[in-house]
Amino acid sequence: MKRLGIFSKVFIYTTLFFAVIVAIIIALFYQQFTGIYRSQQIRQLRTNYQGLFEELSEETADQHRITEIARRFSDDNKSFVFRIEDDGETPLFYSHNVAYMSAPEEIDTLASFNIGEYTLIAEGGQKSGWVNEELWVRLGVAIGIIMVIALFAAAVFARQMTGPLKSLVNDTKKMTELLPVDPPKKRNDEIGDLAKDVHSMYGKLKDTIGMLEEENQLRKEAEESQRHFFSAASHELKTPLAGTAAIIEALLEDMIEFEEYPDYLRRCLDMTNTQSKLISEILEIVRYNDGKIKPKPELFELAALVESVLPAFRILGERKQQRISVDISSELSIYADKALLGKVFSNILMNAVTNAPGKSEIKIWRDGKRFSVLNTDTRIPDDELPRLFEPFYRVDKSRSISQGRSGLGLTIVKKTLDAMGIPFGLENTDKGVLFWMEMDFK
């Protein structure tokens, strides 16, 4: 069996309600209806028999004359059924009616009128047991009109009530599939409030789902980054371990001459130091990821910090005939974590000295809110610039490995500056590769 919709239910219930109201009204006012109809019927009969009344009122003694007047009126109005009686209820005249003559008890008396010494009794057709059939016809027509109006009103009412609800149902079906939904039409009633609340809840639900999807995507990216990090770290750690193990095994098997022992042992020490440095850098990155490194800002002179880390890099630069120039006022101060910022400078300068070609210049200066380091005569492919801050990523892998570089220097720079909330960037310029940081100088 097909389920009835809300429109059908509201329409049926409203129609039944109107029908019950009409039935109650008919039951309560039935006597009034019949009384009104009876009064109208008597007035109509009085009008119909008015001519007979006037003639009979002039004849009060001669019964023969009265009978003659009544017969003439009956002949002229054959559709009228009546009889005339005297004071003793003795019939003086019957109109020509076969039904009455054959079965007078089945004739329905409509009204009786006193005319002097006589009584005129108006009669209808055969009795039906109820009021005249005409009353039922009129009553039926009235009820029909009322029910048609009631049905129309019920349909309008049902549509007004169910239209917004059906629209809301369609919207909720779209909401279950997370499809776009038009804003609800404004209504100043409970249905309007319901639609507004549902759409508001759907908006918040979509925002929550979007946030969860974004968080899930970030979690996946973090997991993938972590997986890549540990995979790369394992690979980087295996290289010095494998080299050290190979040398030790060769020594044990007497595959190396005694005179060569110091050279190979020095190689083992270098690989062990490389491994130790790599482990320290990995642990530092892990501490940043776990939020265990908290910056401790203090006010200090920026020029003094730069000069404190420059000597070692000037020596490295001199080997390649590089020149390092600094243009920072000695009165310039900054409020930041001095130790962390010094580590950032060291990594940036190491990167600059290592990657800048021989006889080039490395410039360090302050421009507005920016602290800048420029490697002149250098360029990095644009598609590789964003990846330089990824763990273990190297532009020139063979040279970086031979120089003992782990590929974690710029990763530590990024983690440190992110922890300190300092914006930074790395970009190609016409003069070379520029690294910059934005800081609030005092």
C-alpha cells in the first residue's frame, strides 16, 4: 500500500474536520431550517390561494356558491390540491386529485387557512415521512456548495502548510549527499524557524566536515613526511655505518697494510663523527616536531651575534677566495632567542659559503625589517627552491655528500624560524640567491 504524503494527510484531515463541522451545524439548526422553510411555504401558499380567499370571503352562507367558486379555481389551477371544510369539519369540496381520492391518508397536509366559517386545507403530493422533498434538495445544494468551498479551503490550507515542509524535505535529502542547497525562503513562523535552523546546522556541519578533511589531509601529509624523513634518515645513517664496518672488517682480515692503519682509522673516525653529527641533527628536528624546543627571547645586538659566528666561515671562504661583506649597524638590536638565531646564522652562512662559487661575494646586510644574505653569481633551479627545506634534500648530491653535509641544515633553519615566528624566504635574484628574514629591530 502506497504511503500517504503529508499533503494528502493534511487535506483529508482538514476535509473531515469541515464535514464534521457542517454535520454538527445541520444537527443543531435542523429545526430552525425546517421552521424557516415552513414559514416560506405558508407564505407562498397564501399567495397562491389569495384569489380564492378573496372570493370565498364574500360568500359566507351559500355552500353551493362556495363549492362552485372552489371548482372554478381548481379548474383554473389544476396543479393545486386542496379541500374546503365547514366548522364541523365536513368536507364541502375536494380538488380533482386521483391520489387523494384513492388514498387520502397518504396525502401530506401543507397548511390550513380559516376563511370566515370555512377552512381551506392546502395539500401536497404523497407523504415521504419527512419534510417536503424540496427542502432536502435545497439543503443538499447548500451542503454541496459548502463542501466544495471546504475542499478548496482544505487544499489551499494543506498546500500552505505542507509546501515549506516538502521543500525542507527535499533540501535535507540534498544535505545527506552534501550537495549545494539554496537558502530557505523567509517565513515568520515556526516552519521558517525550523528551516533556518536546519540550514544553519547544515552550514556548520559542512564547515566541520571541511575542517576534518583538512586535518585528515594534514595528518596524512605529516605521516608521509615523517615516513620519508625516517626512510631518508635510515639511508643516511647506513652509509657511514657500512663504510666503518667495511674498514674494520678489512683490518681484521689483514687486508690493509700496517702502515696504512692510521689513514683508514682516520677515515673511520671521520665517518663516526659524520654519523654522530647526523644523529644530533635528527634528534634536534624530532625535538622541534615534538614542541620541546621553546624560544627564550632576549634583547641583544645583531651585529655582535653575526660577528661571533663569522670567523670560521671567513676561513672557509678564503680557501675559495670568497669575500664576506657585512653592512649592519652596531647599534641595531633585536628581541629574540640569541642561541637559536645564532644557529640559524651558522647554517645559512655554511650553506652560502658551500654553494657560492670561487672568487664570489657573500653579502650580509639589513634592509628595513629584513635581514638578508646574498650569494652572488649563484642560481638554483626554480622548481628546486621550495624543496631545499625538506630533510636530506640536496641540489648537488654527490658534492654535498663528499663535503660531509647531511642535507638537514636548511630543515633545521626552517624549524627554528617557524618556532620563533620569524617569516623567511629563499629566492633567485639577478645578482644571485637571496635568503631573507623579517624581524622587528629595535
